[in-house]
Amino acid sequence: MSSKVYIDGNLYNREDAKISVFDHGLLYGDGVFEGIRAYNGRIFRLEQHLNRLYASAKYIMLEIPMSKEDLSSAVLLTLEANGLSDAYIRLVITRGVGTLGLDPNRCSSPSVIIITDSIALYPQEFYENGLEVVTVPTVRSHPSFISPLVKSLNYLNNILAKIEGLNAGAMEAIMLNEQGFVTECTGDNIFVVKEGVIETPPANGGILDGITRNAVIELAEEMNIPFRETALTRYNLYTADECFLTGTAAEIIPVISIDKRTVGAGKPGQITLDLLAKFRGLTQSEP
């Protein structure tokens, strides 16, 4: 059976799910999105994702043509139509069909697109053995260009960094800012552990304020693990006892090597593993 895609109030078979070539989301990356996970038929922190989606849309002056309640119902409808209990959900809002010019006022109305599918971002072996990552030359876009808190459809900055990481033989890449401080990876937030303390770049330091990132911070507090948001450099990465990445698709994944420098003992650290176990328990228990 073909999977179903939601577009503007209707469900289409995957092969029939199409948007106009004049959609400003396609022409200019003019839109916002969210990546969301469902576990056992329950959508993990949907309200937080929708709050961030609407905030992103407000920032770029894009009015989503549905209430949060109606959009939530549409997400559930699409998930059920595809018969998925464990799934990745991509929720996209575009500016809609317009002209070849930049003027967003010439767009007819925004489009709402919901895609659901199964996902495994990294093979299981990397959760067991750890991931090798690299830092890359492409710098994270300056916050004055567009706020990193906005999940916009223009991901070229991240894609270029991803290409550089792949060319270096790494599945994920770490991006620095123009001052040389660590921001985030191409699709994940980053944490290190040093002498029992968890550290991560601050939310106002040019990063996306990740939903999984915040869940990890909550878990660290519950587990009485010392935590702080602080500026990090490559020195902090290279000398860390543990390192891990977080993201909706990735969940929590250990890092064992950064720029060919072994992290800690060269295997997933205990705090990382404890957090991963707690997080997976959270995804199964949280309503």
C-alpha cells in the first residue's frame, strides 16, 4: 500500500503528492518545518514542536492557515492513515504558490505538508560503538542573518557542512561560529562530559534550541548530574571525557572520535549510556 502524504487538507498517495514549481518553498526556501517522532503511536512532545513551528513562522511573517489544535489533528490523521506507530514526521509550511519574484505578498496562501515515514538515522552499531565526527570549515550562519532558533527551509549552510563532513569520511560534522566557538552539528546538538559535568553551548550561542536537547537537560537534572551551558572550543571537544549528540531523529548518540582524536576511552561513556537509556524510557512513557 502506498504511503499517504497530507497536503492542504487532503491525503495523497506518495507518488501523487506534488507541489507547484512556483511554490516559494521550492523557489526560495521560504518556509519552516519541524521533524517529530512518534513512539508506540504517541507523538513525542508534539506541543513543543508546534510551539516552535508557530514561533518560526511568526519570525518570518508567515501565517500558518490552521490552528495548533487543527494542525495537531492533521498530524495524527496522517500518522493513522499510514498505519505507523513508530515514525518520523516531517511537518512543512511553505509560503505557497507565488511568482518568480521575491515578493511574498504575491503568494496565494501558505501550504501545509505532512509526511510520515519510518526512520533510522544511524545504524544501531553506532549507538553501541560510537560515532566518529569532524569539525568543518563552513561556519554556522551568524545569528544576525537569521535567528538559528528558526527551523527554516533554507538549510544550505548545514548541507555544505554535511558535504564537508562526508568528504572527510564522517557521518556528522561539527560547525563553529565566526569566533571559533562550537555551535552544533549539521542536524544535531552537541554535548560533552568533563569530570562528571555535562556541558553544551548556550541556547543563545547560535544554535537551534532542540527539543531533544532540552529533554536531556531535564533528565540530567532528574539524575542529579551537574550541568552547565557554556561556550566550548575545539580544545573542550578534544579533551572531553565523553561526547554525545542529540536530535529528534538521532535521539542520543555517543561520539568516540573528533578530528581523529579519541574521546575518553574511545567507547561510549557511562553518563552518555545512562542518559540514552533514560531518554528511551521517557519516549515510551511520556503521554
